[in-house]
Amino acid sequence: MTRPERVKNSREARGKNNGKAGRRRPIEGMGGPHKARVVQSSASLARADVYSRVTAEIIVAIEQGTGEWRAPWFHDGASIARPTNIASGKRYRGINTLALWAAGFAAGHSDGLWGTYKQWQEAGARVREGERSTTVVLWREMATSRQADADATDEDGHRRMLARAFSVFNIAQVDGYERSPVPVLPESERLAHAEAFIANLHVKTMFGGSEAYYQPSADTVFMPPFASFRDPASFYGVWLHENGHASGAKTRLDRDLSGRFGSAAYAAEECCVEILSGLVLADLGIAHHPRPDHAAYVASWLEVLKDDPKAIFTAASKAQQAADWMHAQQPDSNTIAA
């Protein structure tokens, strides 16, 4: 039961497609003035198609989990947790990270290197016949007329977003490419980096008691002692989760932290922060473990995803924004994106 004035972590201290290969798919186009009405309606339909297509792939990946449903943002901290583009060498972001996590987990991939059919060709590799692609989305802001439809424009009505869906394949789906070994820091160094990373956020933490939560009125994270957790990864995962809630304070990113347990606002904030934890722990090379009530948690979110294809896009966008804020607080902050 959630106490007033706090966002509580339900993970209290724990005991010991069929898209054609390589073809990018434009989601909306530009036409002359006489085509304005057609562009408007097709743009709205196209955006809805992108939401539905990516969300459907994430749902399928979750439901095809081996023996159990599993949210895609849980991982072991290895390379697969850091999806990277073969051509640019940059990391994927936001909803694209979730889509590639889900696809990689469902297929049992062990490496997070991805690319389009053309990008693999240019790298001297070949996508095997019959391999199924995964959809990622590239958004670009475009100047347009005042007649652009409302959900794609800014407050002045002069800009809209152009979305393109791309079909990508994992390195496990290609022949003729050998990746250099990915260096991995010793666990002790990764945990030390996690400690420093959280300290650089400058959010007050009080240790003691048996529950982990963030109290907005005091702008303070409350954590059980280290010995209460089953392993270091669990400790840092929960601590980062609570700092994730703190990122939503009015003095920071100003998210809605007013929801009580069982409310839609509470569920949305929890999903955002769980994704955020997955993103940052992947950056740190630390595993993100499922919570004890994971099955019920994922079941409830599957219902939300099926009812509203935009829900996971919103949660992923806010999670990426919070991850960017956390990285910006670091002395050697460096934004990585594909």
C-alpha cells in the first residue's frame, strides 16, 4: 500500500515481421497544395500504423517468451542489452531500444548489433534468406504548412514529425561478418561506476528500514541497507529505480508523481521508471532483474499495450528523457544514439 507523498517501489528489499529485407518504409510523404487533404489524412493513418506495428512486435515478443511472459527491459547487462547500429556505431534510443530488446530476447540473440539489409551488405555480410526483420522508427521534424494535422505539429502549428519505419536484422541473422570482441569491465569496476553514477545525480538518499521509495515532498530516496538485497545488481537496480522517480520532480523533468497504487498515473510512472532502469543499467553493464510480482505486472501491461498502441511509445520517450537527464549530470556525459 502506497503511503501519501511518495512514489513507492513495489520491489521492496528482495530476499537473498514480415517486412521486406532492407527496404525502408516512408510513413508519410509531401504533396503539392492540391494534395493537402490527402497528406493530412494519410499522415494520421500512417502514424497510427507505426504505433500499431511496433507495439504488435513487442507484444508478440513478450508472449513468445520461453515458459513465461517477460518485459523486454529486463536483461543481464551484456551486449544484447545495448542495441547498436552497424553503420553508425551509435546506440538505438527510446522505443527502438525496447523493440530490439524484445526481438533479441524472443529470438535468443546474444549480441546487440543491428542493421538494415543494405547496411549489412555494405559491411560485406548477407542476411540469410527467410530471416524475419524487426521494425525500428526514425522521427524527423519537418517544416510544413499551417494545415498540418494537430497531433504532429508544435503549438504554433508550423511543424510536424515525419516518421520512417526501417526493417533491421541482428548480427545472428547474417553470414559473412565477424565482430571484434566487445570489451567488458570487471564486475567490481562496473559496480563502482554505478555507485559514482548515482552519486552524481545529487539526490539525497537515506538508508535504513525495509522499504525502497522516493518521497517527493522531501525530495529524498529511502533505501534499505545493502545487506538486505540478494546481490549488488539488485541493490543498484532498486536505488537507480528510485532515483528514476526523483528525476520526475518539478525541479527536474516535472512528470506526474501524484498517482497512488492502482491508478493509471501510478502504472504509467512505474513503467517509465522500469524502462529507464533498464536503459541506464545496460549503459553500466549491470543486469536488470525482474521484480517478484513480474508475471502480474507484465500481464497488466500487455492489456494496456493491446488497448493503446501509443502507450509504450509514451513510456519509452519519457524513460529516454530521464536517462538523458541522468547522463547529463555525469562529469563525462556523452550522448549516444542511432
